[in-house]
Amino acid sequence: MQTAGTIVALSTPPGRSGIGVIRISGERALDLTRALLRDPDFDPDPNHVLLRPVFDPDTQEIIDRALVTFFRSPHSYTGEDVVELSCHGSPPLLLRILDSLLFFGARTAEPGEFTMRAVSNGRLSLTQAEAVRDLIEAHTHAAVRQAARQLGGELSNRLQPVKDKLLEIIVPLESSLEFVEDDLPDDIARNIEQNLSLLSSKIDVMADSFRRGRLLKEGLRVALIGRPNVGKSSLFNKLLSSDRAIVTEIPGTTRDTISEVINVEGIPVLITDTAGVRSSSDRIEQLGIERTRRAIADADLIVAVLDGSQALTDEDGEIVKEASENHCVVALNKSDLESFCINNAQQAGDNLVLVSVSAKNGSGLDALCAEIIRPFSAGSLDEGSFVITNARHYDLLRRTSEALQSSRSLVHQNVSEELILAGLYEALRFLGEITGDTTPEDILSQIFSTFCIGK
Amino acid sequence: MRESFDEDFDVIVIGAGHAGCEAASASARMGCQTALVTISLDMIGQMSCNPAVGGIAKGHLVREIDALGGIMGRVIDRTGIQFRLLNRSRGPAVQAPRAQADRALYRTEMRHVLEFTPNLHLRQGVVTDFVIKAGQILGIKLQDTRRLRAKAVVLAAGTFLNGLIHTGRSTYTAGRAGEPASIELAESLKRLGFSVGRLKTGTPPRLDGRTIDWDVFESQPADERPVPFSFLTETIEQPQVSCHIGYTNEEVHRTIRDNLQESPLYSGQIKGIGPRYCPSIEDKVVKFPEKTRHQLFLEPEGYDTYEVYLNGFSTSLPFELQQELVHKMPGLDQTKIIRPGYAIEYDFVDPRGLTPFLQTSLVKGLFFAGQINGTTGYEEAACQGLLAGINAALSIQGREGFALRREESYIGVLIDDLITQGVDEPYRMFTSRAENRLNLRYDTSDARLSPYGRNLGLLADSDWLRFSARRDRIARIRTTLLETRFKRSDHEYAELSRQIQNDLGDSISLAAVSQLPSVDASLIFNFLPSGVRSSTSLSELETTIGDLLYHGYIRTQQLNNERIRNQSDLPIPASLSFNRVSGLSHEMVERLERIRPQNFGQACRIPGMTPGALSTLLFFLKTSRN
């Protein structure tokens, strides 16, 4: 990746729309803008929106009137001079403007380059930068909220008291080790084990929230299977109609009529309605069967739909058997019918999760959704509490926890403090990798302000 | 203007303090004709304040100096009058000896060692300037018009550069009480363009021991089994004395508080920055008002003198006040001060202008070592002197420079910290400054560093033989521990079980027993096979057991280090202009240009470098190599 120069890029998604925003960042941002506006005296106040004509450099004609906003370094997204042009959202127009800027000496930004500059210039911390990415990729409201919280520095805020507590344990230990000739209180390093234990639990709770966090970000894949006429598709449609998801493109899946994303307690769930699984010589049907097999293979959980108003058939039995090799929920459909009897499902098997539903009137759907989520969500976290969504953070928190654990076990064994401290410093380092600080100097400062050291 | 030189040398060392003596000794023993020039030959090896060597981290430095072939350890072993091993109850990694010295004996012993060093020539004189041509050192000028030629010069001027002593309101120039400051030399440095700053330090009053009521104080005796600093010292032969412990009290504190305006530091008279960890008594009383008493140590200055050093009472209050305060302390109510305490300010040069070999970037062939680089402490100075002397010699001999890594020595940590981060207060070594503390054990300094000393020519054949023999013995003990197993049926097993009061499984190796909590090395000693036991010393057994104990921890650290080192060794081209690395803010570029790190690892340690800037730099380095 090149790192020099003034970069430009389209900041809004490609496609026709009302507005397209072009962002320019770098030393020459203003220069380039002046060239584009054919106004060498253009000297905007920062953070003011101005309406200006934009010229084609070849033909000299006006091609658009744009809203121009100048952000003066360092008070901009990247920390450099930034100019944002809000133009009409016509793709050929935007392309022409971008080309003009390139003609004047800009360079197309690499993916993520704006954010990388923001991090380099200290405008965003590493975790905040990751949050930006997460925000852009978020599929549901909850994930958006989570990413926004991280952007707001909430992760750092949560970790700071943990780091402070760790320092409170390290400082007396270190002092008793290094400053043996000084007149330090005797009980200086009491309660270490207790304090470490409290600290470990806090970190473990945060790390555990990752499971849920990952769900928030990446979502769950669920396949509906069942023989024809059990009401699979009706169930599918009914689930969709009560959804509140932001419907977006999910990379890696084909967007066709048999897969949709719904929102279950903030977690994006991709539900795939499948074709029947009979062997068939019909080509079209074979394609459908192929899709079905794939959906089942990819699924995190299978919902086996049975017709609860009839007795179980052999085919039903096969289906349930296949489903229960995965996480599985059995949806006993048509609870609205008089002939519905829950005992019809008894023969399906023991230890099955069974939910009675009606695709017709919607009853039992909430319970079904709850059962779908249950095997994957951690603890008693509600949608509003803070979760870790990032694998990097999860990994670092796990390592922090392990390091603390190893120190804790050493406290028991009565070993010399520097071995205990080794684990604590490791833990501190891992925490620092998440938020980015704490050097040995900090510890020395703490020691000297806490204890009177020095002969 | 004279052009000729009176004498010709390979290396000239300016200053015969702890840095200067190590530098001169090393350079001479490496075969260079070396002159040690000092203002006063009688003050060679003088300890400026506390007549003591060692302690936590400092003791480690002395051991490392010794392992490399330096001389501080041998000198203190012969002149120490109270040896104590600190942290004796804790692991081998953080144990360190500390010894009070007979101040006068230390000087004479140091001079004796130097006089018997081949290629080493002592010269008395005041250095006023350098002779430099085209950025290369040619020699030095002395006040009495002598000119001495040299291919390399090591400046180890201690606190003498523009030294200014404060006692109460009286101020006078001095390098140490009773010795003149180095004024002209200090001005030469400024003229040459060196970045000069100001630091301060202080020293307590010395007392007349005949007027002290010793019974009032708690005695602190020497260790029964004094542990020497040097690997070459078998035992400490000379008689040991005791120190004594006392305390200040509220009355003393009150008097100090009432008279703070008389203290040069608090009145603003002193501009230099002092160290947080050697605070004056004024500092202590002001910063920790809740403490009702501060600890003091009464340390004898020597066998044949009644002078006593009042450790913990560094002060620059006026003499009458010092005397009044002393009288307010029980046991000292009749005590006379024979030398007042004082604060001293002095020039230092920003160490970020040094290469890892302690050579200045401004003048080729000019090396700086010791307090001039912003450190405090004899040990901190000595290890720099050793490295500077070695590198001065190497540079003349056309050999590659010698630097130590952080992972392998405290000396490496110290020098790297200095040249990368600079100092904003006098720099003292602490074990916590080393990320690799577990590896930098006191008792493994020889294993880590003696091979270097040998390669440099600083370890004589006999020294090297001793090192090799020790290394071999430790290896043999290790094998013995691992291979000696006791089964339930063995009578040793029963004995061990009884003593440890634990079940040991069906069979257990001696190595495993040694790792059990609360098992002492002496216990293991008794269970060694007699053939091995007879050639094993308890301390070597302790080292071997320590190796086993730390092995696991160190391995993890080593893995981490390799991971970091792969990146940290990535070189940064000397000609790189950091503003070419776009994506770096002006502030980051400025920091990098200031330090001009030689590799990525060094860049990582520059204070204030953001992770983002480092990633950008790393990315740039990796991609621009292609």
C-alpha cells in the first residue's frame, strides 16, 4: 500500500441515488478543490457548507453544483485537511468528478485508507478504527449500536478500571520486591489472591460476552426442512413478516427468494427455506435438492417442520433424524387446527426441543425464535449490555485471563514475587494491546507517588 | 596557538570516577595505550555520596560488569566492610548483594588496580577543551597548556561539568565538595553544539561518630555468610562491621516544614531536576506528610575513622539548620556534623545523541559515559564506562562495536533506555525496567556475559578457566538432579517424605523435589550422591535449581521475544527521511527524526509513538524493502 499523497474516494455506496459524497484527504486537499472549482482564491472557513459550481477540466463547463465542506487539519476524520463534496448522485457524474481530481494530482484511496490515516494521526484508536469497520458492516440495529458504542470508546472505558485494579495489585508487589531497604508497610501485599480473583471474574465476563457478540456481528444460519405440505413456506413467510431487520446484502450467500434475514433479539438470523429432500430425476428439482443439502450443511441450527395435525410419517422420522445431528428445533405446525395433537410428535424421538406453532395465526413463533437462539447465546446478557464483538479483543481478553490465572496459582505456592509479577505484567501487556498503553514508567510513577522511597 | 602534542595515546579517558576507571581499565587491557586524566590523582575511584555499592538492580549491574571482565566487583569485594544479601528469602532472579565500603580503602584499592594494569597511564590535569578536526577527535587540551593526542576519547566527567553546590543560600562552583568544577570543558561542549541540560543530586551530612549515642539505635549486622560480587572472589576475608537504623520524628519534620524557604530546591534557587528515588529529607517531609517518621541509616565510613554517613537525610538546608535537626533526633542530640550535606547541580548531555556504542554523533571518536549521560549511581556509571572503553578500543582496532541486548542484560536495558528515551530525571536502574527480568538473574550473569568478555579479551585465561569450570559443574549438577530418582523402596525416599511431609508419588527425581514449595537448597544438597556433593557448592546448587524453576517461564518469554524480535530487528536505513513515510503526522516524524532509531524495535520504544504510527512505519519498512 502506498502511503503518500492526497487521496480521494467515493464515500457513498455505488449506485444511483440523490447524493454522492466524494471525500478528499491530504495536504493538497484544498489545492485540488480549488482546481476543481476553478477558483484559486477559494479560502473556505472550516466546517461551513458552501455551494459551488464544479468544472470539467477538459471542457471547462460546469458539470454540477456541489455542497463543499472543508475540515481543517487536525479537526477532521483523518486528521489531515479534508474536503467533502456532496454532489448529485449520478454515477457518471461522480466518476467524472473523481477523474478530474485524479487529473489534478490526487490518488484513489486504497480500501480502508482513510481510516488508516485516522489511526496514524491519532484521531481514532485501534479499537475505534475496528468499530468503524464493524459499523459499516453491521447487519442489525443492535450490532450498529454495539459498534457505535465501541466507536465512542466504551471498550476503553470498561477496560480502564480493570487496568487500574491490576496496577493496584502490581504496585505493592513490585515495591516490596525492589525497595527492600525502604521502610514500607508490612501488609503491603495482602489480599493479592482475593483481588486477582475478582479481577479475573470481571475479565472472564467480558470475554464470555464474545459469544453473543459474535452472533450480533456474524449472525446465525438456520435451515427449515420438512416434507411438502407441512406448511414450511407459510411458516417461513410468517417469520419474515414479523421481522424488524435491516435487510441488507450478506456476503457469501445468494440472495434469492428462499433465504431471508430476520432479527431475533438483535441477532441476525438467515433463514433458508428448503426444497424437499427426495431423490428425484427431475433436473429442476435436483437443483433445488442441491441447494437444500448445502443449506443444511451450512446451517448452525435446523428447524424440522412437522404437520402436527396428522400422525408422523416415515419421511418425517427421517427428517427429524437428519436434523438432530445438528442443533435442532422441531416446529410442530398447524396448531390452529382441531386435529392438532402434540402427541403426534412423540414418536419423533426423545430429548427433542419441541415448539407448537401455527403459521396461519402466528402463535408459538416467539417461542420458536427463542429456542433457535438459545444454544448460542451466553448467559443472561440483555440486548442493551456491552459485548465484545471482535475476535482480536476476545483473544486478548482470554490471554489476559490466563495470565492472571497463572499468577493466582503461584500465589498459593508461596513463590517469589517476581514470578507472580511476570504473569501480571503479561496481563497488563495484553490489556494494553487492546487499548494501547502502560509502560514500566507508569508503574514506577505510581510506586513513587504511593510510597516514600529513597535513602 | 600550539599545534604539537606533548604525548600520544590511543585512548584518553577524562575523569577517574567509576565510569572513567572502568573505561580506562578495559581499553588498556584490550591493548590500547590509554591515559586516564583526572583533576586529582588522590580522588581516583572516589564515591561522591553513599559509600556503598550494590543493592537491587545495582547489584545486578555490578555482577554483569564483573562477568564482562570489569573491575568494580573485585574492588568492592576487597574493600567492603558490611556485606548483606538483599532479598535472600526470594528467588535467585532478584537477590542482590549490597556492601558498605571503607571509602578511603576503595580509592586506594582502585588506584592500585589501575597502576598495575598494563598500557594504562595516569595523568593529573584539568581538561579544558577538545582538539577536533573535520568532525574527528584528535586529542585534548589541558589547563596547563599540555596537549595530548588520541584516536578516541572517553568523557566521564561525573557531576563536575559546571557543578554548582548549594548549602542553604550559599552557592559555589565545585565538582564535589572541596574539588573544583569543570567550567571550561562544560563550555566547550556547549560550543560544539551538544544538547546540554541540568540535573541535580544531593548528599547528607557526615557525623562525628564519637558524639553518637549508639545504644539508642537498632543494629544492622553484616551477613554471616557474605556473598561476594565478583565471580572471582572465593570468600570475603576482611572483618565486617554493623550499620545502625534510626528515625526522624515529628519535631524534625515540623522544623523542616517551617524552614522550607531556606532550602535551595524549594526556594527556586536550584533549577536542575532531581531523582524521585533519592529525595532530600525536605522532599520526603513535604510529599509524605502523613509519615510520622522516616528511616535513617548510620553507616560507618571506614575502619579507621569516626566519620559516619547519615543515609536518608540528604539535604541542602543551611548548616545551622542541619545541626539543629540532627540534635532533635534521639541518640544524636550531642552529635556534631563534620561535613554538611549539600545539593549539587551539574550539566549533562542528552544521551539520545549517542550511538548504541556510546559514541557521540557529533564528534567521531568521542564517547560519553556515566553521569554526564544523565544517570545517577556508581554502578550505572561504571557499566557505561566499561562499554565506552571497550568501544573506544574496538573503534581504534577497526573492529565492530559492542552493544548488549535488553533481553540479555541490565546494561543493555540501561543504555537502550538512555539513547532511545533520553532522561527527564537522573536515571537509576530498577529491575522493573527490564521486560526480561526473569532471565536477568543475578547468579546467571556469568553464563550470559562472560563469553563476550572472553571474546573481547577482558577475561584472562585463569578467569576463563574458572568460568568454564563453574559452567561445567552446574551442568553436572543439573544432570544429577534430573537423573537421580528415588523410589518408595529407597530409604532416601522415606527420609525425604518425612522432611517434606508430602506424598511424593511412586518415584520422584531430585529435580522435581527441588521444585516443591518450601524446599530449601540445603535439603537437596544432603541428598546429592556423594561423588557429586563433594565438588558442589551450595550456591551453585541454588543456581541450578533456579535454572530449573525459571526454565518454563523463560521459555514463554523467549517465544514472545522472538516474535517481537523478528520485527524489532528490522533495520531502518540511516538515510531515511521520516517525512517520506506519509501517513505519519508531523509530531511522529519529529520524534523519529530526533532519535533516528536504527531499527524498528528502537522506534517502538520512543515515548509518545502511537501504535498507529508504528504500524505505518512497519508497513513502510516491510513494503519498501521490496
